[in-house]
Amino acid sequence: MTTTTRNHHHPPRRSSVTDDPWHVDRLDLDAYLTRLGVPARPPSRAALDELHEAHVRAFTFDNIDVLLDTHPGVDLDAVTAKFVGRGRGGYCFEHATLFAAALGRLGYHPERRLGRVEATRTHCVIAVTLDDHTLLADPGFGMSLLRPIPLEDGATDDHGGWAYQIRQVPVGAAGRGWALHRRRGDHWEHMHTHDELPVHPADLVVGHHYTSTYPTSHFRHGLMITRFGDGQHTSVTHTSVTIRRPGQPTEHRALDPDELPTLLHTLAVPLTDDEQTRLLTKVTELRAATG
């Protein structure tokens, strides 16, 4: 883990946890920043970019706990214990909960928003207003932004060869939404669309309950582990391995089940022996079910 020297810029805590339904005072901010290997800095675009990229690189996007039926939940205490305490990863509700709490503690003004990847409103992103501009932070998607992108119609960002675009879209009779696209070859691929409706802690609990328990939820029917590495993005499912590198052809091949333990080690997924054994068994079941 990277060792950093901190300037201990910690804005005053909120007056009472009862004033904040998200209870961000419960976050051990020093431990979180240590896990990321970055110092606490006053709010700025550069500091926000640094924090976002460090978070995305520090934690996997995965649904392991959903598959194992051992998910601890998406409240801040559970997510902090899992991510900061164990170095594990998870999916959007967990990433957004942790990242938004850190932003709030560092003096930013995060706004949690819900979006749709497909039919259901079960993706969570964060809008951050900074210097009169609003940016989209999206630390918990399988092909996450490495740094926030302006929420402005037509805004594009190319960071390290990974290119994204924002488009404003209508939502409902008079609402406004924002669609995120990723550059894929010679076209823009739609990733998700979020709206600007208020979000409360219970909304994340309900969304998590659906994605983790509903019988037809795709999170229950396939392994998903992704991570950004040095110049590449790796995605592992129960049947395949995909490696993407900017400007190069995508590598896609079948997964050999015997290589999964090595991939878990390479992607730095810290499972207990029992968790790994149960995951390997689950992957065997999933492969049998999909033929």
C-alpha cells in the first residue's frame, strides 16, 4: 500500500449525526484515505479527480457477496468495514455510499442520484457541485469513469485513453436526465442514464434488496469482477475474461475455471479460504446452469 504524508485537512464535522440521514460522521476518513493512498486536500477539481481515480483503482466492482448470499448491506458502517477494513469491493450502492461520505467529510457537496442501466432504476451515481459546475462521479460501475465528467450536454472527457461523453435527455413530462456514454471503437456506447430526483437512504436499501435478492436479477446469475490496472481494464465472469487497453483490440477469451484462484489473486480480491471455496463452487454451478 502506498504511504503518504497527510496535511490532515479535515473540515469541521456536522453538528450531529441526526442532522444527516447518511451519517457520514461515522466514516473513518483517515483509514479510508490510507486505503486509497492519498492525502486529505481542500476541495478542488484536481483533488476530486485524484480521489475518484484512487477509489476506482483501490476497489473492485464485484457481486461476490450477492452470489454467496452473505451481503452485509449498504449502510455506511457495513460498507466501511468491508471496503476500508478488508479491502474488498462491491457494486454501485456500496461504492457510492462510501465515496459520497468521504466527499461530504472533505467539504464537498455530494448529491446521490439513481439511474437506469437497463429497465430498473438500480444504479447509484453522485453529482458534485464545485465552483458553480456540477460533475458526475461514478465510482461504482463495471467500466467506471476514472475521474468525474461535467454534467453538461455534449461534454466529453478522455483520460488515459478512456473516453466518455455526457448527453442531456428528457425524463418524464418535464424532467431532465443525463446519459453517460463510453467510446467504443468508432461509436459511443450507452452505459446508463440517471435523473435528478431526490434520493434517500431507504432508496438505496430498496435498490440493493432488489438487485441482490430478486430471482431474475442478473447479479444473481453470473459472476462479475472488474478492476482498472496499469493501462488496462480487466473483467472476469463465470465464463470469460476480457481485457481492454486504450487504442488496442479487446482481448476476450473463455475462462478456465482452474485459473479463477489466480485471477482473484491478480485482481487483489481478498477472500477468506471459505469464501473462495464457496465462490468456486458457485461458479461451477453457474457454468453448469448456462451450459
